[in-house]
Amino acid sequence: MNALNKVARGERMTMIVIALVAAVALVLGVGGFFMARTFLTSVDSGTTASKASSDSNGGMSGDSSPSETPQAPDTAPQSEAAAPTPEATASPMPPCEDGTSAPDGTCLHPASVQWLDDLLPDPSTVDRKDADAVCAAYVITNQTWDASRDLTDAFASIRASVYETPELQRKHTPNPELVKGQGEFLPLVPNHSHTTVTIENIGVEGRESTPPRR
């Protein structure tokens, strides 16, 4: 009996061990299955997300065109037109009707009075702020007579009016060819001669050479 009991007890222990091993194996198998399934699911999700991101980037790079930067409205103030120069704004000189135009633009009347370019200084180059220069130019112009082009010495007087004020200019005779008293001019007529004037000195009569004493 004892021997049979021992055998039966041994067989029972063996079955219990086998059952435990089987249970452990079953638990490990089920756990491994779920772990493997979870891992595969995670890998599949990562692959799907990576592919979706790649497709999205590819679609954006392929479909979208470089965006043009909107230009800001030109708010800079428009530059004002360049101010006209005095020459541009100056009104043109009126035409010299029924007269002869001197080099400085003065209109000489009547038209029979000619400017003597070959004998006279150019009034457009005379400094009107230099009293001595104006005085010298006036005397030369007033005393230069040309019997080949002038009929009386009044022609020279009208030419010299380019250095006079408008008030004095209006006092000249409108008919210089009719002026009498040509004793100095008449000797030039036969040979169509002309006079030449040279300024050697400009006097300073009436001007004090030294400042007054106090």
C-alpha cells in the first residue's frame, strides 16, 4: 500500500508540475501575442503617419507656386517739379518793331539807326555796376560817328541811349536825320569817314581824395 501511495503521489506531483508549466507557457504566450500585436500596431501607425507627412509635403511643394511678395503701395511723396530758372520764367523781350535791336536788347528808334559792331563796345558785356566802365562806354558810343552809315551825329546819341534811363531815352528825337547844327559832322561826309574815340583818363572832379576830418 505504501508503495502504491508513493507512486500515486509521485504521479500527482508530476501532473501538477506539468499543469503549472503549461499555465506559465500559456500566460507567456498570450502576453507575447499582445505585446507583439501592440508593437506591430505602433510601427504601422508610425509608418502611416510618416507616409502621410511625406505625401503632404510633396503635395505642397508640387502644387504651390512661389508666392509673390505683395508690393507695398508707393507712399513716397512725388518729387516736385524742378523750380524754373530765372531765364525760363523771364518773359521774352518784346519784338523791336520799327526799330533796330542793340546787342543788349535795347530797341533803337527809328530803324534807320544802326549799331556799329565794328566800332563800338558791346553793351551786353559792360558791367553796369562799374561807373567808370559805363561812363567810358557811353562817351565812346556817343562820340563815334560814321558818315557812311549816319546822316547826323544824332544817330550816335541814340545809340548811346543804351546806357541811359528809360526817361532819358524817350527824350531823343524821333527824326535824327533832320537835326541841324552839324558843323563837326559835315567834314566826315565827303569821304564817308568815321571818328574813333579813345579814353585815356577818367576824371574824379568833385570827389574828395581824403576823408573829412572830425
